[in-house]
Amino acid sequence: MNLNLSIGPLVALIAGILILVMPRMLNYIVAFYLIIVGIIGLFGRNLGL
């Protein structure tokens, strides 16, 4: 089972919902999303994701 394909869209969905609910938090949500996607991209293969 390849979780690498399912984690990215899930994080994007959660970020999109948070932006709709709390538009003032846009900068923090985008920054958090980019950090998570970057960590998954760098270490995803090593973590078995």
C-alpha cells in the first residue's frame, strides 16, 4: 500500500478547509502545508510512507 499518494491530498484538503474556516490564518496554514509536503518529499521513502 502506497501511502505517499494519499497523504499529500489529505493534507491539501485539510489546509483548504482551514483556509475557508479561518481566512486570517492563511499564511500559517500555507507555511504548515509546505513544511509537511517538504518533509514527506524528503523523508517519505525512508519512513516507509
